[in-house]
Amino acid sequence: MRAKKHSPIGASPGTLIADPTAQKPILTLTVISPAGSKTFSNASVDDVRRERGHWPLVWLDCSGLADVGLVQEIGQLFGLHPLSLEDTVNTGQRPKADFFDTNVFVVLTMIDDHITNRPEQISVFFGSDFVVTFQEREGDPFDPVRKRLEAATASRLRAKKADYLAYALIDAIVDSYFPCIEQLNGQIDAIEDEILTGLGKDQVGRLHLLRRRAGQLKRALWPTRDAIAALLRSDSVVITPETKIYLNDTYDHAISQLEAVESARDMLTGLIEMHLSLSQARTNDVISFLTIVSAVFIPLTFLAGIWGMNFDPDKSPFNMPELESYYGYPAALGFMALVALLTICFFKWKKWI
């Protein structure tokens, strides 16, 4: 679980303090018009100032939060609230949506690497003619959005306003959980088959790790659903009614993901209980087998102990005269085998084995 980073105790609201482990920021500026789009890699704030007035819509992406001075400068350029910038720099925030007079602030958790399922906080600001995103590091699920912006054919993304572009980014963030959930379900099915085939010592540990992963997904998706619901209920002039129709589809995706994670978590709980029951059943079988073996050998041990005593038949006819019998040894073994067989038959008659 990611630890939330806080400002120092007693610090003034809106104080920006960089995380020592934060990466150096890289700015990517995308300017957009209905006719096309243009991307500036390794852009500067001066590039943003220069291009913003010439294009209907700009999207500025900042990957890395080590330079709080740059974050403040971007906030001043687009009129972003200091408290929102503080939540941007202090990563590990609970997903939410805040509304201001000229812009909307949405903070979410996205999966930027489907191989390691690495979570990352992303902050999305959007107003009437801009979208600003702050990421902890490079890597995001926005490549489909970028391809649609760069497409030669007419694009709804280029024709509409900033709220629609923000919706597309939020939708990509929510959809980034689908491969992670599918991978989780695949691992659950695989370990379920393993348990039904045969119990292993490492299965319980793996089940608990998967259950922890499901809990992390639930903690991320639950407030994400609430944040999208807040966007749908908002009366902000920045969000148009048409965009809310598309946001409702994203809201449905978040609900279905949350239900899938809840189902996976319940299944993992059931698998843990089933593994425990099977382990106890196997232990009971082992104990039953050992008990039967012990019960069979108890009379045999008794007989061997009796015959192994140091009696002297020369002293008295009561001192086990059978010790001098010519067939005493095979007779004793045969009698002991008969006792063992009768004991086993008795257990079968009682249906104990």
C-alpha cells in the first residue's frame, strides 16, 4: 500500500514541498485545433505561453514532481488553486474531484505498467481551453488518446472542448484497471485448479498476496467511482451536458470493475477457507491412518512383551511351557498375524476405515 505524503506539521495551506524521491519533470505540450494537433516534447513554460493564445485547446503534461517551482509557475499560468497543487505534489491522495470557478481538479490513481501493475497518482486540471496533467513519472495509458489526436481523419477529441479531452483521459485511466483485473482473475483460476489438483505449501501465501492486491484495487476504485459521480452531479460550467453522457459510461466501467474486484476478493476468501478445510481433512486422514496402525500394533506389542519375559519352564509348569514348543516361533507369528487381521476386520466392520 502506498503511503500518503504530507506537508510538515504547521505548514501554511498550499505549501509545496517536493518528495526527495520525485523524478525531474518533463513537459510535453500538445496544441489542438479541429484541423489537427501538434506536440512539443521537452517543452518549457515559455512555449506554453507562446502557443496558448494561438490554439483553441492546449494539453500540458508534466511527468515528474521534483521541481515545485515549476509546478507553481504552471499553476499561476493556468489559475490553479494552491491547495490543489499541494495535493498534486503530496502523492498518495485519495481519488476525488474538486470544483473551482474557472477549472476542475481531479486526482486519480492509474496503472502505468500492466506488467508490474504499478500504481501512480495523476492529477488532472481542466478549464475552458486547457487540460493540465501531473504524473509522478513517465509512463501512462494515454497512447490511444494521443493517436486519436494525431489521426489524419476528423476527430471528436479535436473538435470538442477541454472537458471532453479530460473525459478521454479519465476514461483511459479507468480502463487501465481492466488488464490488471483480468490478470488477477487469471491467477485466481490458476491457483484454484492447483488446489483442486493437490495442496502445496506456498498456495496460502500466494492467496493472501492476491487478496491484498484485490484490496488495493478496491481502495483505488471505490473513491474513483465517487469522483466520477461527483463530476456527473456537478453544475460546473466547465463540464457540458454532452460530456456528462460520456462520463456516465466511464462511471459504468468503474462500477463493473469494482464489482469484479469484490467478486475476486470473495473468491479468494473462499479459496483460503477451502485450502484450510482440505489441509485439515488431509491431517485428519493422516492421524486416522496412524491411529489405525497404532491400534493394530498395540496387541502385537503386548503379546511380544509377554513372550519376551524371562520365564523358566523348568521351575514350574506355569512358567510358560510353550516356550519349549518345537513350533513356538511360527505359531506365535501366526497368532500375531491373526490378531492383526481380526483387528483390521473389526475396523472395517465399524466403518472406521
